[in-house]
Amino acid sequence: MSETPVPEAGTPALSVRRLTKFFGRKPKEALDRLRAGAGRAELAPLGTAAVIDADFDVRRGEIFVVMGLSGSGKSTLIRTLNGLLEPTDGTVTVMGETITGMSPKRLREVRRRHVSMVFQHFALLPHRSVLENAGYGLEIQGVPTAERRERAEHILERVGLGGWGDKMPSELSGGMQQRVGLARALASNTDILLMDEAFSALDPLIRKEMQEQLVELQQELGKTIVFITHDLNEAMFLGDRIAVMRDGRIVQLGTAEEILTDPADDYVAQFVQDVDRSRVLTAGNVMEAPRAVVTASAGPRAALRAMRDLQTSMVFVVGSGRRLLGVVHDRDVLRLVQRGERSLEPAISDDHPVVSADEHLSELFESAVESQLPLAVVDEQGRLLGAVPRVTLLAALGNVSSNTGEHAVIETPATIPVDVITATLHRTARPDTAIADAADANAVAAAAAEAADIRAEATRADAAGERSPA
Amino acid sequence: MNDFRLPLGDWADAFIHFITDVFGGFFTVVRNIFAGFYDLVDFALQTPPFWIVVLALAAVAWLAKGWKLAVGTAVGLLVIVGVDQWDNAMSTLALVLVASLIAVVISVPLGVLAARSDVASKVIRPILDFMQTMPAMVYLIPALILFRVGVVPGIVATIIFAMAPGVRLTELGIRGVDKEVVEAGQAFGASPWRILRQIQLPLAMPSIMAGVNQVIMLSLSMVVIAGMVGAGGLGGEVVQSLTRIDVGLGFEAGLSVVILAIILDRVTGALGTPRKPGAPRKQAPATDAAEPLGPEAERLPAASATA
């Protein structure tokens, strides 16, 4: 505990380098053959190569999910992360300290301070009360009894088990027992939480609830979580990044969206086939650049011209700072132009659906059904980021690429023939408005360009993965 | 072929002689310790009037299980008093208690060792097989040479014969502790000793107590044999009735052994699965996870593992 190096702020929470774990009699020989490219099946006579050449970093404050079917080596992998299993080759570094080859005593010290664990079957001590279980990690850390009780009670309260401290684990339901398991890990106040199939033994409703609670707790406490699961939906819901394992190797490492839209091989593709895409992809993932946009100050003539050029019956109207004001329809605008109105204001309606960028597609359907119009995607300040037409929504759900570049976005078709609009514009054109018209056209172009900027900015922010509290 | 003979017997004989010559002093010390221990327990059981001992044992039975066992214990002991075997029964009880205690003290740590190391397990297992299956009277011969006539060779032979289930059930119990719970201890940074004390021993307790129960029962079955080398007690009475062809005495002494056996079995059996005071035993609410330890786990004493 004395000469442990203080981890620098930039180091990853966990670093795994070329980690291989082989169970069997001749690890050296097996290792050589693995490195020479032998597969798992060829080594079967010697033993089991549980993990082969795993190489990844876990960033601080992220939920890193390792996903794979049973036998893919994910449970072995997680047990090497806290030194419960010693790797055959490669290294594991926890908060800047390489634990591979560390003495048992120092390893225990690292576990106490940095890594706690939640187990599939809860692994509570059945002969101790819930409170004593929650405080077990603290007890091993040598925290005095009174403080231990207080902290354990606090954390039990936090996971929704306030007042259950005196019960025995066997008196609790499965979901509650796992809350105790979670409380025990959280109470230890370690930076890293390893969760080994933590919710797999729970029934679906409780599981969903626990997943939501975990995300909530993670956002609040900023823990680094390594989560093992065989359930892809769970992986997609929880994971900031997901490592897909097959036969001991990590076959793909990426965000949920990357794995869903760009599977590394057929295995992953087959795997993600059954995923409920509508619960993984968000409005921000699938939205299109909003082309039909005018600024409110541009006036009705500009709006009408934009609609004519884009062959659409509506445009989004944005105010200063690209705040979305509403939409205008071609009939209403046509009427304004015919009356010679200079302001677009009277025609703006706000009955169009608005969604935020991080809403899942599953939440968009209702709005999409209720309205003819594309869904407007806005950020917290109400700025227009993009639009999700129905066709995009459907394309994203099917196994079609969510990049809709090749199929043109069909906006609501124009309801008034082009020549009628052109004629009206001509008829109402006055010499003094000709210049204004030119200015209007510029305004439309500028609005579209600005939209692209904001969208790019939003995408960048997304990519930076700012899930943790800044 | 007829001339050839494996001189195993000669070797064993030479070995014992060698031991006697070299370690004679050591065995004298052991003899004195065992004898002193036995005398102490025997004194504690023989000195008070019989009804005090009967009440005390009935009270133990009450604490262990309940009033029914207490009444049964009292009645059984009074029958022993009625057939005038009280003093002999108490000598036998003292011998069983001393031998069992020493056997448990040796066998539980051995069981722990066997559970922690596969090598130890492989070494210990055949030795246990040997100790348990070798006809018990064979132990008496070297024990007689090493410890001379009296109660001590009886105790030693009893310990050797009765130890095996203690080791086996301790090993089984500790190996049977849910692996994930042990892992939890490791994952939170507990030392191996702490995991043993706070997790493995408490969770293996039902199995260990079953082992203790078996040790005591086997000890009791040895008392008659111990009687042959002058250990006295009920065993001595049975041996005497055999030499005199005295059916009556044989029956009375034998019945007393049976009564003691039943009392000891029920009391130690109940100690393995203690009730929670005040709470009626009932089924825990069903959990959707498999309870890997079975119902025993919930009945473990909560106090046994506080730091």
C-alpha cells in the first residue's frame, strides 16, 4: 500500500495486452501453436484455450461489455482482470499497475482498492445478514464497524433496499439478492466494477429494471464497469463499447451502433440479426440532414421557392441560433404570397413531431404514425439537428444499411404543382422585391449550410462519448 | 513357490520394536497426557450424584433439540441407573468424549488440508481407507506395546479407527462450498485464512458436524474392543459377560451402550443443524436462482463468522 504509483489521470482503467489463458498440461507448447495460428479445435487434445490474444483498453467511466455465447471465454477473461486467474501469457494492468505476476498479497491490495465484482448467482454469504453482506468489502478493507454499517446502510438505501439490512439473503427474492451483490460491490468504493453475467439469473422484467438502475448509478457515480453477458440486447443497452467474443478471440470491438451496422464478420452479423434494432439505434444515428429549412426572417417567398426547388410540401422554419420554430405548408405559404404578406409568422404551425437525438427508434414510432411530416430532431437548446422521415425509420429497422445515401429521402410530396407556384411567384413579383428575392435565396442556402455545421458538431460530440460526468 | 513368503509381518513387528526403542519416552508422555485427560473427564462425570449428571445431560439435550429429547435422555439414563451400570456407563462416556475430541481435533485440520490441496487429498485418502478397514483389534496390539494395559491403548485405537469420517466429511464439506462465494471472498481481497474462517468453515459446518457425529458413533462402537485391553467401563462388562457366559449381564451392559449411542447420536446430530431461536423453521421464499448449498445454508448460525 505504500509505494503504489498514483495512476495518472490519462491512463485507462484497465489495459489488457495479448492476453492468453490456456487450461491444460503443456501451456508453452499450446501457446506456440496458438501464436502460429492454430485454432481452438486443433488444441483440444492438449486442453482448452479459453482466451486467445485479447488486446483492449477499458476507458475510465465507461461501461465496457464483453459479449459472447457460453464457452466463448468471457468468464475466464473477466477473472483475469482481477487476478482470480493468472494469464498464460500477456499482461493485465489495473489503474496503471500491472497485476500479472504480482505477489498474492499485493494483488489482494489491488482488489481491495480498485476492483470489486458482482457475480451471476449473487455469491452472497448465506450465513450473514444483508447489511453484513453489503459491508463485506469494507470489512476486508479494515473499515471500523460503525462506519461500515453506516456506509453499507447508505448504499443499500441507494439500490432500493433501505430497511432490509436485518434480513438474511435467503429471505430475499433473486432480484433483491443481486441488489445486495451490487451494493456490496459499490460500497467497497472501488474504481472498477466487474460484473459477471450479473443479471442473467434474473427474470426479464427485473433484469430490465436492474439494467436501467445500473446505467443510472453509473452516470451518477462514474464507475468503470466491465459487464459480461451472453444477451446481445443487454449488451447493446448497457455498453458504451462492446467486445464480441467467439471461441476465445475478440472478433469485434466497437460501439453498439458500429456492431449493428457494420458487423466484422458473418458470425457477428448472424448474431446481431435478432437484435431489436429499434432499441439500439437512436434518432441521432439515423437522422438525415434537414434540407428543407428556411429562416423565419427569409419570408414567404423564399419559403415557397425552397419548396418548389426541393419538390416538397413543407419546410422547417428556424429562428435565430437555429432554434426550430415549426413548419410551414405550401398551401399556407402560397396564400401568404398571394396576399403579399412579408412575414412567414402567420403560417408557422408547431403541430409537427419533435424528438431528441438520443431517443431510441422504438420511441419514435408513435410520433411517426401520428404525423405525415418527417420527425424533427433537436438538441437540448431546441436547435434543429436533422430530420427522420418515415422511410428512414423503416430502412433502419430492416437490415438495410442505415446510411440512406443511396435511397433518396422522400419528403412529403408537393401538393401544389410546380408551375402554379412559379406562376404565383412571377405574378406577385415586384421590382422592389426582386432584390429581396435574391436575398431570400441566399438566406435559404445559408440556413442549410448552418444546419450541416451543427449536425457535424453534434456527431463529433457523440463520438467523443461524453457519457461520464464531465 | 511354497518357500517364498512376504515378510510383511516381520517388518511390522520390527518397526514397532524400533519405534518403542527410539520413541519410548515420547509415548510415555502421550500416555500420561491421554490418561490425565481421561481421568479429568471421568472424575467430572463420576463425582456428582447420578441425578445431577442426568439433569445436566438432559439440559444439554434440551438446548440441542428440545424437550422431547431431554425427556428421552433422562429416561434412558435412569434405565442405566436401574440396571446398575451407571459407573461403567460414565467411564465409557468419558472414554468416548476424550477419544472423539482428540479425533476431531486431528481430523478437521486434516480435512481442511485435503480440501485445499489435491496432493494432500490423494495422500490422505488411502491412509484413511487403511485405518478404517483394518480390523480394529489389530491396532490394539501395537497400542498395548506402546502404551501398556489400561485406558490409553483403548483411546488410541479408538482415535485411529474413528478419525476417518471426520477427515472425509470435512473435506467434502469444504469442497462443496459454492465456488462463486469463495471467489467473492477472493475478489474482494480476503486472505485465504480469512476465506477459510469466514466462508468455508461456516458453510461447510453441516457436513463437518455430520463428520463429528460419525466420529462419536464409531468411538462408541470401539468401547467394547477397548474393554479387552483393560479400559473398563461398559466394554469391560461385556468382555466379562462373554468369558462367564452371563447372558443377563451381557444384555444389561449392551443395552446401556445402545442407550448412550442413541443419546449421543441425537444430540450431536441436532447440533449440526441448530434452529434459529424463536423462529419456527419454514421454507424460505422461493428465489429464482438455484440455491447451491441446499437448505442447510440458511440454518447456519449467523454468529459463527463475525470478525
